[in-house]
Amino acid sequence: MGRYILRRLVQGVITVWFIATATFFAMHNVPGDPLQSDKAVSAEIRANLEARYGLDKPLMEQYFIYLANMAQGDFGISFTQQNREVNDIIAEHFRISAALGILAIAFAALGGILWGALTALYRNRLPDIVIMLLVILGISVPGFVFAGLGQLGVVNLNAALGFTLFPVGGWGTVSHMIVPALVLGLGTMAFLTRLMRSSMLEIANADFLRTARAKGLPANRIFRKHQLRNAILPVVTVLGPSIAAITTGGFVVELVFAIPGLGRYFVQAVQQSDYTVIMGTTVFYGAFLVFMVIVVDIIYGFVDPRVRLE
């Protein structure tokens, strides 16, 4: 187990390096000058920034300066937000995105497992047909459509009740989180539902289930202890990347519901060509995703005793 974890960590570091390298060269191939914009800095500040990040040096020297700073956990200073370091932006706003993402993945995981098991139990009957129709909609409809419909639904619900049950936007209380989290988790819930259904049907006629039935075990126990536990393994496999994707990928939802999360600042950085924020958040997102994949790989070995990590 120790060698496996070490090997996965080394692979993760290499992956993060590749993400950082690709991001650096991609950003330096974008036309324009991040220091020449509607928020252009003074000549003195520009000279200081160029000296610190080597912007006046050849590209490869800038690259090695960038890697050295990143290795020390220094993603630099924002080019457009005065006196704000990228590390501070990540630390302050990722907590909001993470809180929203955790609630969204909880909705998605619970709903996906529940609806997937239900469709498998009622295969080709009305509950299965209705749920799978909703799953197709959840996978095919873009997130910004659900975000707009969710906000419209909140407005109509509050108007019908005569008081504000759920805020239309903003952040600060649990009620601010519920609707955005539901909207953010819908796509993942639909995917997990389809995956859970397929997994349940795949093992429905497995030998160990027939043996359990032959022994006379109660159907409820067979479902909970044998079928559900084995069918949930593929869901566990994709849950780590799903957590990372939801936690770091709620760009549209955060914009529509005016949530001050990290995704919203990433979109603003792209619009303003804020290179340091773009590169810092991209590397952070990539490292977080790699970390979650490694964690899930390790957990999978404990969940399924048939897996031999070594």
C-alpha cells in the first residue's frame, strides 16, 4: 500500500507540472498585454511587476521563475485587483465554492444512488421510464439553463408564498445555498443515476446473489448487504472526480446566483486577462482534481477487498 500511494503521488506531481506548463505557455500565446488595459498600472508599478515575475526576460526564463514561485506556493499578485495576492483570492473564495460544492455533491450522490436503485428495481416499468426521462434531460440540458430556470422558480415560489423562502441570489445563510446546490448537482445526479442503474442490473443475476437467494436470505438483506454494496463501487470510483468537478466548476451557477465563489473570480480573470489569477486558479483546480482522484483510488482498495493495490 505504501509503495502504491507513493507512486500515485509522484504521478500526481507530474500531472500538476504538466497542467502548470500547459497553462503557462497557453496564456503567453494569448494576444495582448495584461498590464495594458482599462485598469492600466503606472510605469513604476509595471516595472516592479516585470522585475518580480521576469516579464522583461525571455520566455524560458519567465517559465522557470514561474515554476520556482509555484513550488514555494506563490502564485503572484493579481494584475487587475489592487494589492491582492492570488493565494489570498483562492483562500478567501474557495471556501465558498467548497461549501456549495459539498452540499451539491451530497444531493447528487444521495439522489443518484436512490434513483438508480429505484430504476433497477422497477426496470421497464413506469418509475423506471419517468426517472430515465428526467436523467436524459439532466445530462443533455446545459447548466446555465437549469440555473436560469431555478432562479425563475425561486422568484415565482416567493411571490406565491408572499414571503422570501429562498433568496434569489447572494450568500450568507443556508437558505442561500439550497437552490444553487440543487442546480449545481443536477447534472452529476443524472450521471450517477444512470451509472447506478447499470451497475445494479449488471450484478442482478450474479452467482453470489443466486446463492444468497438459495440460502433463503430475506430479499431486503440481499438488496442492502450484497446487491447495493457491490453496485455502488463504480459510483465510488467516479465520486472523487465528481466532487472536484462540482466544487471547482460552478462558474455559471455562481455568476447567476451572485455567489462570491472562486469560479466567479476565475471568469472575471479571463474577461480581464488577469494572467496570474488564471494560471494560479487553473493549477489549483488541477491539483485539487488530481488529489481527489488519488484519494478515491486509495479508498477503492479498502471498499473492495478484491482490489490488490500493490
